[in-house]
Amino acid sequence: MAALLELVKTMKTFDSNSMFLFIVAGIIILFVVAQSIFFLIKAWKRAEEFN
């Protein structure tokens, strides 16, 4: 029960503008962009083969 109360207290002080969330979101966004660029280049090279 005490652990549940500590969890509720922690949730009340949750900061949606914390640096940790900005870093995690930035990493995810960079991963998605990098993956998109990777497959774009791969598709471009494959399309040149069919030319």
C-alpha cells in the first residue's frame, strides 16, 4: 500500500516538459528520419537498376 501511495505522489509531480522526455522523443524522431533516409536511398539505387 505504501508503494502505491509513493507512485501516486510521483505521478502528481510528473513534468511533461522534462528534459528526459525531450531526449527520448528526439532519439525516436532521429531514428525514424534515419530509417526513412536509409530506405529512400536504397529504393533510389534499386530504381536506377531498372532504368
